[in-house]
Amino acid sequence: MQGKKGDLLTALGFSQQQIADANEYICGTMTLEGAPHLKEEHLPIFDCANKCGKKGERYIHPYGHLKMLAAAQAFISGAISKTINMPPDWTVEQIKQAYYDAWAMGTKATALYRDGCKLSQPLNTTLEGNTQLKEIFETPVEEVASSGTIIINNVIKRVKVGPRKLELKGREDEGTLKEVSFSMEGLVPAQEVLLNTILTAVNFSLSQGLSPHLIAEKFLASDGHPVLNELKEFLLEFDDIGKVEVQKTTVTIESKEANRNANISSPSSKNSEDKEKCRSCGASQMRQNGTCMLCEVCGETTGCS
């Protein structure tokens, strides 16, 4: 019966106070405090770790938990797993003192929890007692006019580099590439750091207004690494509408496999011509692994062990 978006009682004209009164009458107050026929001296047996309901004021003091643990600790060889609940208004100094006192009592473990410190809990607690803030959160956001609408799309490309899957994702805003990210299974830390560094440089260049075409031609004009080749092709495909024309010699790519093995006219490609390339992904990053060669990009070997 809480006042929520689309609830019947609000639609019928009931006020928030009337709904609260109805909730209390039907659902109760979530506490025994103030209950008829219950003596005041009997309340401690019903005390809980935190205050109960909106009207509850009683709770077990944090040191009640600590003293209970200290009394039992002498008979237990290991630590005791028990949460020590604290009110939301306890200060840092009080918490520090509680840790010290728990140690002085001889407990082997202390897990303190201050009420309201969970990520979702403070917002819920604040809304309950703040009508103005609650109205702000429940007020529907007006639709933005078409002239001010921001449309953000993700352009995703998935390919296989040898036996591994590579996913390139471009965040596009009104036809402009804003950011590129990647994910690839099976990368060793050194490869991941290298590719993240390159992507950081690419994204910085995009943020400075450089076109994807220019970045691909100037920054990624290298041969021998299939992931960089895929990234370059991704940028060229994105900018294929011809917004920016670069006066450079282009390479005609007939197929995906041709792209991996194409020799682009650059110093790096000439140096890589003599290197052995991976038969699976086309990478030139091959190293000796026993009596065979291992591809550092896709993990394939030349067939021996």
C-alpha cells in the first residue's frame, strides 16, 4: 500500500498521510514498542540489532554484541563470525574505539556494520523522511525536444583471429565516432596492456577531433599484427562515407584473409617480410617454443610441442 507510481489509493485521492495510517493499521508498525498489554520491563527480550520500523527506538547496543562474543571466545579456538550492528550516527572515532575494545576483550574477529552504509540503503532511508526529495525522484522527466536529443549507438564488429574471438565496439554519436573498445579472450597480460595503450591513444586522437580514417592511415599503418589490422579496418569502415579524404596510396583489399596478409608499403612491412607468420591469424609475432614456433597473438603453434 506504499504510495508508488500508479497505485490505486493515490489515484482515488488519498493523501500520503492517509495511506501511511492505513498501512500502520493493516500491516502494523514493525515493532512491539507501544503495543498494548506489554510491560515496559519485558521489551528488552524483543530487542533487535537495529531500530525496528519507523517508530522503533530500542536496539541492542553494539557493545552487547562484543561482550557476548568475548564471553564465548574463551571456549572457541577459532574466530567467531558475527556482525556487530551500529546505529547510523556512530562516528569514526566511536568505531575505532569499538575495534580497540573488541581486541582488548580478547575477540579474534570483529565485523562492524554501521546501519545505512550499503549503497542502496541511504537513498531508501532518505526518501522515507523527505517528502520534497521524494517528489523530485518520482516526477517524470519531460521528453527532450528533437533538437536536443542525443542519440548514442554502439557499432559492434565480431571476428575470429585464429581460434580466438575479437570484438571491437565503437560508440557513435550523431555519425561521429567517439570511442573504441575491444575484448578478446585468451590474452596474456602483456598483450592486453599493449592493446589498451593503443586504444587509449586512438580514443585520445578521436577526442581531439581527428578522423577515424586519418588515425587508421597514420597511426595503424603497420603489418604483422592481425588485431591492429582489424582495428584499422574497423576505423576505415566506420569512416567509409568519405567525410575525410586522405591523400595517401590506398591498398585494395579483396577479402578478410587478403587483409591479414596484405603487404602495406611501409618500413615496418618491409622488415616483417622475412619473418615467419602464423598460419592461423597471420601475425608475425612468432617466438621459439621448444622445437616449434608459438604465435603470441592467437596461441597457435607450428604443429610440434
